[in-house]
Amino acid sequence: MRDKVYFVSDMHLGAGYIADPKRHERIIADWLRSIAPTARALYMLGDVMDYWYEYRTVAPRGHVRFLGALAELADAGVEIVWLKGNHDIWLFDYLRDEIGLTVADGVVTAEFDGRKFVMEHGDGVGECRRSYRFLRSLFRNRFAQRLYSAIHPRWTVGFARSWSKHSRLNGMPPSRESALPPDDLLVRFARGYMAAEGHVDFFIFGHRHQLVDMPLAPDTRLIVLGEAFDMMTYGVWDGNDFFLKKMIPGDNFR
């Protein structure tokens, strides 16, 4: 029975810091096929690909098993929504038209079984670094995108992947903290959103590579999904409750 909604973020498929990218992709593809009998919707909250840029007639090489499994879900009638992250920011119309999924950018709202969900990758509302916000704005600028697309992929792909690997290896490791401090930007965003828009049952984010499930207000929870290249975590709404789980059976989170 297709009554569940699945949420996943930060797979970083193709990343240079993943020891066995093919095995990683197979785990993701197998997971997608495993949820097919029960999924009514799948929300991917960004950084699905470690690097992705769609030229007008060219898309990046690889990810065949993942894209095939995604297409099977779409063909079976599962709603698929792909929120842009900071690594797949240049997702345009190719996968939208080829697979039949929805590409979203920024804050997304949805309602399931009478519960309100508000989702965002996490970089748009949870990053305070000026340098980061400048780059985020630059990468979304259409003129800058046209200039970038004029450079041959043999230069851009290698540069982007090297930059990603360097950033990851010199960044913070994945975190399993269970709560965020009151002044965290995600917490402040969620509280401000409810002050302006009313009650929300679940705020769901990615980006942080951090696993969080915390109460924010009566009947309101803030979720950070972790990531799906090391912790291999995801979220599921079963119609009554929200759970954090692992793609590898036998090691689940509540």
C-alpha cells in the first residue's frame, strides 16, 4: 500500500571523497527500489549529486543506476520532488522532462494526512557566512550561469569536483547531535515562519550533514535528515508519525 512519504538529502553521488562511488550508487538505487511498494511521494532535499550542471544539450556522465531507479519510481506513479541544494544548484529541465519529477528551489510546503510540512535544503535559511551567501547568489545568477556554460566541460567538471573534495576533506565531519541551540539559524527561521504563517507540524532540512529530531513547539518538530553517503539516513512519514531511519537495515533511529 502506497501510504508513506520519504525524505532524503545529501547523497553526494559521484563525490571524490566517497571510497567506492559505484557501491554507494548501488545502495541508493537498491533503497529507491525497496521503497517503491510503499511510497506515495519522495522528497529529495538537495545535494543529491555532488556536482551537476545541465548544458542545453549535454548532461553529466554517470549515475545511470540511480537515475534508472528514480525513473522507475516516477513511472510507477510516485510523486518525486527534487529541491535544489548547493551542489546541484544547476538542475534545470533535463531530469524534470526526462523522468517527470518536480524541481523546486527554496522553501517548499506540503500537506500529508492533515499535517503541514515545510522543507528547504538548509543553505538558504541556515547559513550566515557572507562568503557563502555571496557564492550562493552568484551561482543562481542567470548571466553568470551563461558565462559558466560557455566554458568547456573538460575544465568545469574537474574544477568543480576538486573544489568539492577539498571543501569536504577540510570541513566538519558529519554530526550526530540530537538538538540545535535556540539561536541556530534553522531554529530562528522555523520560529519566524510560524509567527508569520501559523502552525507547522514538521520543518525538514538537509545540508548540515547532521542528524537532528527535536521538538520546537507543541506538536512541532524540527528535523535535519543527516546525509546519505556515510550515515545513510533518511526520513519517512507513515501517515501517523515521522521516523528517521537508515538505508542499511538493522540500525534505525527514532
